[in-house]
Amino acid sequence: MIRRLISLLFLAWVLGFAWFALLPPMPAPTQQKTDAIVVLTGGPGRIDRALELLEAGQAKRLLISGVAREVKPRELAAEYKRPQQLFDCCIALGFEAEDTRSNATEVATWVARRGYRTVRLVTTDWHMRRAEYEIGRAIGKDVTIVPDAVRSEPSFATLFREYHKYLAGLAGGLLGL
């Protein structure tokens, strides 16, 4: 009986990891507009993708969550070769987040303060499932999240670690943590 249970759990874990690793989230259709765009710092291509979407008119505002406190908007404008006016009018920098959970809190506060109903979430494909889950928990069911994954080629170690963080987040959610 216990052997069967352990075997079933192991099989579920293996199939779950295969799903997680082999079927990553994809970029969202670019024609799908949202009230705002949220991008989580930490991976290549994320901020570029969010800026392209903002410039294409897919939303009117962008939050870059998890920015180091010493970073200034003019520095980001120069680094990403974008006009300062874009940062002045349409981009907010979030300085509170240090991990995915605190990204979720930062995003939820920003979205609630502005009354947004739809948000495009930009992060790396291997990070999307956990980020979407954590932000969805923090934002609530009244806000629609459109996942927009930045394609990458993660290592096995990255996928393995992220899968377990995702499972831990799911378990924490089930336990109300």
C-alpha cells in the first residue's frame, strides 16, 4: 500500500516535471491589449520585450518590478536606448521586490492602486508558471493576467530548481501560507 502510494507520487512528480520542462509557456499574441504591462527583472530579454509592447501600444503603463534602489529612470532609458519621455510618462519602477513573492505583492499593490482589470505579465518562460501563480494569488480573481513568456534555453538545473519552487509555491497556497 505504501509502496504504491510512493510509486504514484513519484510518477506524478516525473510527469509533472516532464510537462514543466518540455511544454514551457509561450509569448502572448501581440495584438491582445491590456490595461498595463508588468515585467519582472532578473532575466535577459524581459525588459526589452515589455518596452517593445509598451511602444507598440499594447498598454498605456508599464511596471518594472524588482528594480535595484540605486537605479534611476534616466539610467534605464539610456541602457535600453529609449527616450526619457517614455519613462517619464508611462513607466513605473518598483523598488520593493527581491523575489517572486515580493514581486507579487508589489504588482498587486500597483494594480489595485490604479484599478487595472487586465495585466500582461512578462517574464522568462521557465519562470512564468510560478510568477503567474504567485501574482494571481496576490491580485485576486478580479484581474485577468495575460502571460507573455520570453523564450529562453534554460539548463536542466534551472528547470529542476524552478519546478521545485513552483511546487513549493503551490503547496504553500494550498496550506494558506
